[in-house]
Amino acid sequence: MDILAELNSQQQSAVMAGEGPVLVLAGPGSGKTRVLTQRIAYLIGAVGVNPYNILAVTFTNKAAREMESRVQDLLGVRAHGLTLGTFHATCARILRREAEHLPFNSNFVIFDSDDQLGVVKQALADLNLDLKHYTPRGIHASISNAKNYLRLPEDYPIQTYRDEVVKRVYTRYQELLFDSNGVDFDDLLLWTAYLLEETSTVREKYARRYEHILVDEFQDTNLAQYALVRHLGSIHKNIFVVGDTDQSIYAWRGADYRNVMRFEQDHPEAQVILLEQNYRSTQSILNVAMAVIDRNPYRTAKRLFTQRGSGDKIALHETYDDREEATYVVDMIASLVGLKQAKPGDFAIMYRTNAQSRLLEEAFLHRNLPYKLVGAQRFYGRREVKDVIAYLRLAHNPANDISLSRVINAPPRGIGNKSLLALRTHAQKIHLSSGELLLELGWGSGSAHSGAFTRRTLASLATFGALLVGWRAMVAEVPPLTLMDEILEKVGYRDYLDDGTEEGRERWGNVMELRRLAAEYTERDLAAFLEDVALVSDQDTLEDSVNVPTLLTLHAAKGLEFPVVFIVGLNDGTLPHVRSFDDPEAMQEERRLFYVGITRAKDRLYLVIPLNRSAYGYSEPTEESRFLKDIPVDLVEEEGHLRRRPKAGPSYRPDRWVSPSPAAARALKPQYSPGSRVQHPVWGEGMVLSSRIQDDDEIVDVFFAEVGMKRLAASLARLQLKT
DNA sequence: ATGGACAATGTTTTT
DNA sequence: CATTGTCCAT
């Protein structure tokens, strides 16, 4: 099998690692995706493992799909039965299959973040708590955090009065979810972990099945995910995890990069493999990346090296404000494309916060240039899209109260707050959910409940109930698309949206886009469609076939690469974000985020600093990002509007670009002298041509008989000096 | 019940 | 500023 061709020695040992736990520490661009796919192919093709017995977990659906097709390419056939997906999707599958052991049934709906916020608000209202003092967002964050740490409401630790409140809301929140037969994102992990923990039959079933478990982006797992992996691997112990603590950027979501260390502690016998060589970026880009990340404490310094050569210097550019920043970026892209130095699709523009995309989009629009924007929220967060999905969810599960209240009066059909409240109250009285009562009314059994409603209300409710009855009947019979069309037509959704304005037409266009997505579900049912919709990640919305620049947040950029990268908004308060100023841990994460952004670039990196930033309508002067001070001046090529800067000229602070790092000042002595002979683990024997000290490392040029000239970083290359 | 006018309030990142 | 929520008149 030629699976192992074109792999370096570390990659090979990772791919072919034997039984037992394996930890792969992979720097950016070190080919970890390749290692994962090749290992899967190796296990199936060379070791003879049945794909059915392999579980591979990725961070996004897109990554999973890519991996699947690459495994197929390697094997020549589809790996039938392979479990491959995100943590969330995999858990959803397990929960549906094992629902009998759980406090909800198998056609549960996954609540998205808006729904979750709605449930929190409902819970707060039910408990008569003041929304002013307890922000739903904050409360939800606490609940989510508890779930990520596998804490049920009864386990919620109480230290302050607020904890007391959160615990009560959490309890009510869970009740409301169960009543609607819903789960939130965190529940998917929480309940699967609990199921595996508590129910030994289920645990053994899956642990026996999964002879091999592979996990990508291990540094971004939370405690629930860690527990999951541990349970699933409890029998065979063949757990293969890949991660890079320097790229951990999801602590705010409960992720804990210390899981990497925990893994080593829990499995002292684990093989640890380092992937150090970078195949993506130029050395200049890597040097900048290292200069930035080296400032983080408590990490094992990695030396990123490449054989691609040093490449262009990094471009640093100042603009007057964020508006000019946007036009600068777009103009630069336009001229580079015009000069045929790059294709439009080679470019990515990255920013810290979503709000920053607006000016960029406007600049593209203004120049009439196309772009694509990564972000599921952008599409699925739109009112009209949410409405239609809520209709479908309601048809799928009438007990879903959140969806019901969303659509019961959109478009308006005379059922306002009063009627809704009456419906709820009466439903509660007869121990039905509002949706079930609505179905009753729709069947024409209104007389049985006539005492509860006014004649008018009853009529409106019954009309809507009858519609719902019809849709209910269709769910199991027709594909999602047919149901959607029926709903849109029956409620007159088009007329409701399309009010003749540009915006109205755009909104209807979004509905049509959703329709296009639903059209793909011919083999799979409504439940599958709704699940996929709930679990799309931002990256999943990225189409890579289109040759236009990509706009995305730094978070969404993880795992991707682009020939030319712009990182914009490099001022203190944006990157690093203000919210991290008083928290050293958060500040370190901001730094890692910047590092992730830098290491996405293959050939060219532009860092853009707007000297003024508009916030809340005002333009304010800003300080440039503190991270820039850590980049040595010789790696950077400064261009731009220095004249705007009074400090330019002799008083310009060149020292700001000189790394004050004592490490950089440390004098190194070359270990290798021209003419001496060395041994390399992969390329065999070679002769040193030259050697010099650069950036705290020794760069050695070696001529190998086998492969020719190579430039190596001495700290990484594991060269042996032959005597 | 509905829609318009006004006030308040706010922004990290996302499965 | 721009969105979201609240209040009030119809």
C-alpha cells in the first residue's frame, strides 16, 4: 500500500502507531489532517480493521466530509460503516438510538442558541425573576458551563446568591426542555456522557464496537467530551488524539486544553508523537507566529520550520480608520488580482468580531466585487429562515413550545399574547402541551374546550390547529421539501414577506435558499434535515469551489489555509478584545487566536491597523494591538500612511519593533560547521554546507545524497553530528 | 390585536 | 448606530 508515501518520519510513526493510546502534538500546517485520514485508511487497508469499528471525531461537518472523501480516495472504496462526524452529531445519533434510557424520546429536537435563550427567558418568567438583574445571556452561559462540566441542576454548586438563582433557573430550564422534548447543544454531550457513565450495557456496547477512536482538535474538547472519549475507549484503549495547545481558542465554551495534559496523565503508557515540520507557510510567517506565541507562559516552546524558504516579509499597514481599512484591503486584493499575483479565491480576510465584516462587505459591494462570508448564523439566524424552520419543527414535534410561540402568529392570524396565554393555561390544566391542545382544536373537538376561550380566539386557534393537523399527517409521508412548500403556501408566507421592498424580496430569497437545501433531502427524512440544520457549523457554510475572497472570524479560520491572509482590526480592544483585559487566561487565548490567524497564511500575510475605530457611531482613536510589539522589526515591512502619524520620522519608535525578549538576545553558537557530516532520521547522511544563527535558532543548510539541499532548524531537525 | 414611536442597551468568539 | 424591547394609540 502506498499510503505511507510522501510522509515524513514522524507522520509515518503516527499513522502506523500500534495499539494503545496515542497523543499527536501537531503544530499548525504540520499535516495532521493528512495523518488522521491516512491512519484511518491504514487501519482499514493494512491492518484490516472493519470500518464499522472505527470512530473518528472532527470539529466541523465540513472536516468530516473532507476526511471521508480522502479516506475513500486512499482506499479506492468507500469506508462503509465508519462513524465519522462532529462530537455533537455523533452524540445525537447515539442518543436517538438509546432514547429508551433517557428522559426524552428519540425524535427530540435540538434547540439552537436562540431557542435556548428563549427557554431561559421563559424559565425566568416562570420563576418571577427580574430580567433586568439577571440577564438571560449570562444565566444561560452559567447553565451551559455547568453542563460542560457534567453538572446536573441538583449538582449545581452554590457559593453566592446568584448561584442559587442560576440553580433554580437551570432546574426550570431543564423541565421546559423535557416538556418540549428538546435538548440543547450541551445536552447532546452531557446526556451521552451520562448514559455511558451510568448504563454499563450501553457503555460496553459502544466501547466494544469502537476498537479505534480518533479525535481531531483535542485541545478544544471540554470535560464532557473528554469523559465521552474515555468511556468509548474504555475497552480497547486505542485512543488516537491530535491537538495543539497553542491553537486552543474555545475556553469560553468550556474547552480545556489541559485535557491534552490530562490525557498524558491518564495514559502514562501513551505514545507521544510530535509533528513539527510545517508544510504550509513561509519561514517569515512562521517566525512571526512564533514571536507572538512565545510570549505565552507555561507552554513548551515549539520551533516551527519549513523548507519553503523565508518568503516575503510580513506587511504591516496603518489606515486612518476602519472604513479606510476596508477599502485598503479590497483595493489591495483588486490590484494583486489585476497584477496576476493571485487569484481572488486565494485571499482571506480575518477579524476578531463578526461586526467587523460589515465595513468589509460594504467595500466589496461598493467596488462591485464578489466575496463569500463564512458564518452559519448569518443565514440560519435570519428571522424568515428561523420561522420556516420553526414551522417544520412544530410539524415534526407539536410539543415544541418554543417553535409554536414563534410561528403561531407569524404571519399575523389574530392569535396574540392573550390568546397564546389562554391556550397555554388551558393546556396545562388538562396536562397537554400547547401544541397537542392545538391539534385537538384542529380536529374540531373545540366544543370540549369551549369554556376556555372566547368564540373569536377559539376560531383562530382551531383554524391554525387544523393546518397543523394536516402537516402532522404529511411528516411521515412526504419529503421535507413537499411539507415545506405546503406550509409556505397554506400560511401565505410569501405575501407576508414580500412587501414590495428590496428587503422583502431578499427575505423571500432566503426562504428559497432554505428550500434549495431541503430539496437535497430525498432519501433522508425531516428529522435528519432538522438535525443537520441545527448542527451546521460556521465552516460548513464555506463553499470552496467559488473563486472569490473569503471573509471570516479568526475562530472560524481554524483548520483552514489561504495563500494570502489579511488580519484586520489590529488594535487593543479588538484584538486582544477588551473583555480579556483583566483576565490573564483570556488574554493568552487572544494571543493564541492571533497565532491561529497568522498560521493560516501560506505565502503572504498582511496585518492592518486602523488608527481610529468607530464604535456606537463614534470614531475613536485606538492604540495598536499590544501583540504587534512582540514581532521583531526585521520580519516586517511597513507601508502605509506613516505621514498621518506625528510620531513618524526620527521620533518614530523603531524600538517598538525590536523584540525585548531576553531569549532573542541570547547569543547562540553554531553547532554545525561547513564540511561536517550529519545524519538525519529521514534523509539519511548529508554534509553541512553552511550554518548561521537566526531568531534564536541555528539554521543549517545540508546537502543530502538522497534528496539534495535542505535548510533545517537545528533545534528541530534531530540532526546527529557524525564524527 | 396590531403596528408605530420611542427608549434603552449593547458586542467576542460558536457546536 | 442599530438592534431590541416596551409602551401606547388605534
